[in-house]
Amino acid sequence: MLIAYTLESKSRIWTFIFALGCLSSAVYGYVADALPFAVLEGVWAVVAFIKWQNSKFSK
């Protein structure tokens, strides 16, 4: 996730990879019963998916 976050400005595929990483972290947090972590990562995933979707139309 850190690499994808760092390379987000290079290509929009990195934004998508970052969103998938956040989503997988949210699922892991839910399974591990760490709900605050799962909620925060879920929010990051939604924000990243919206950013990816908006960048798709702007380029």
C-alpha cells in the first residue's frame, strides 16, 4: 500500500491498487474484530475508489 500511495501521481492504476489495498485491509480488520481499523480503512478505500473513478474521466 505504501508503494502504491507513493506512486499515485504517476498513473491512475496505482490509485486503483491503493484502493484495493485499503479494501483488503478493511476486510482483514473486520475479520480480526478490529472494527475501528476496519471502518477507517473502508473510508480510505471509498475515497481512493472515488479518486480513481474521477481521474479516469479527467484524462
